[in-house]
Amino acid sequence: MNNPEGARMAELFVKAPLPMTTEVVASGSELIGNVTLSISENPLGVGGGKASAEIKSYNEARELAKSLVSHLAPIEKGSSTGCGDGRELVKTNTGEDQVVSPKLFGGSVNAAAGMQVISGSELPGKPYEKIFKTIADTLTAADRRLGAHIDTHAHGEASHCGSLDGAQKIYAAAGSNGDALQPLVKYFTEKLGFNFDVNEYAQQVRRSAEFAASSSFETWNGAKGINETIARGGLVRTLEGGDHDDPAHGHKENLITVILREGVSLRKEDFISANKGKQTFVVTFPQLIKKAEIMTVNPDPAEASLEVARKVQAGILFQLAHALVVPDGTQYLTVIE
């Protein structure tokens, strides 16, 4: 984990978002009540993607973050886990309307795949499509509806989901920036009620790097993930991809929002409409616990509990690595409890 690039990222990525300001905000909803809202005082500062924020100051970020709270709602029963992508919904493959659903980068299956790979449940060299299919079957058997997304310009092998198309880059980012990401992985692991295991974390970073460098992605493409989702009756959302010549494909996220409140997500389209098109990435981290429990089959309760903890920590690392690949670092970190 100790490498010059990791040290540089640690200075920019970790010191930039911390400290955070925290306040209690009323949601205006009896179902949600008051929430604790934390906002980084500076943008994240690093990121290799093209999603760029429109806001330019902490005060703008704070006002936008506070507006999130009025668009929180209980997650609808039976809804599929969508991606944390902040772009606006155009349609779904089934014609279903907007629902309040859980969100994780990569959607249902890829989020769980990251958890499995980084926790050591899958070995480098195994074709990623085989891993994806196995997890898709496991989640479906557990009565979980799958979710994923494309955008309005998706074609051929490209899904235009940064997590599916760029899966190898996400693992590489997790594997080469362990020092930078460790404070936030620890922070969120403990917020979810688990002890952070620093020795296991070192192994998780190593596994990420080894998997990214392996032959697992030789035949993988994002369209395969979409097809597997559809084949199991999953919900595939089509998001607005912007103009054909837009290198960011419609991405204009200003915040990276992590929701820690159990059973709560964001009415994303309502938020976008109320804020004149401004977007936020959004992930609901309690879903990682549910995914970890489904993917854990150890019959010994004590061992199973430890395995769930390892998978949750691995899942957080995978989720946070997206912040180094998809956005450009101009986003502010927002945490809702």
C-alpha cells in the first residue's frame, strides 16, 4: 500500500474532504424526520473521470446538500438496487415509473461482485462474466430483483455505466490507492456498525490490484452485465446521456452523497427537477450489509458474522474507488444519517 502515488492521493483525497461540517436538518416528512447532514468543506480534489461539478463553492454545496433532505423517502418494497449514477431517468426496459430504490455503484450485481472479489471469495483469472453470472443467480435466488443501467447513447459492447464498462479500472484504483482510501473506508465501516480490520484491509487492497492485473477481464464488457440483468427479469434504467459530442455523457454531478440511514433513498428525479438540473451521485450503504449477508454461506454463526464484516469492508472499498475513476474531483462529499 505504501507507494508514491498512494501518498499523493492520500494528501489530496483524504485531507481535502476532511474536516466536514455537520448539522441537523428537518426533512419535512414524518416518515423521515430529522437527519444529520455532513458536508466536506472542500471538494474531493482528485478523480480521473469526466463528471464535473457546476457549483464552485462550499456555500453552494451546502445549500444543494440541504435540498437533498427534502427529497429523501422510504425505499419501496421489492425495488431493485440501481446504480449511484446521478443522471436523470429517461425510461426503463419494463416501462415502470420512477420508484424510490436503493443505490450502489454498479447496481445490484457489480456491487456484490466487488464485495466478493475484494474479500477473497473469487480468485484472479476467473472470467468476470462467470463471476457476474454466479452472483446474479445468487441474488435472484434470494428473491432480490436485479438492477442496472445504460444511457441514451449505449451501443454495442458499451453499456455507458462507468462501473460495468470500467470494472477493471475500479479494481485497479482500489488496488493502487489503499493508503488514500483507508481513512474513509474505516469511517464508513464503523458507521455501519463494524470494526475496521486494518490487516484484512491490506489484503483487500492487494487482492484488488492482483485481480485488476489478471486475465479476468479479457472477454468482459458492460453489455454482458446488462444482458445478464435482463435475462433474470431485472430492471434496466436508461439514463440521459447528453449530447452526442458531450465527453461526460450527461454527467454533471456536484455531490457524492452517501446515505447511511437504513431504508431511505433519494427521489433523484425530483431532486434534479427542483435544482434546475443539478445532479448528485448517491449510494445507500446499508444495502452493502444486505448483499454481504446474502453472499455469506458459512454455517457457523460466529464465522459468518466475521465474513459479513469482511465483505462489508470490501464493498465499501469498491464503492469508494469509483470516486477516483468516474468523477473529476470537483464534487463535495455529503453524508446523510
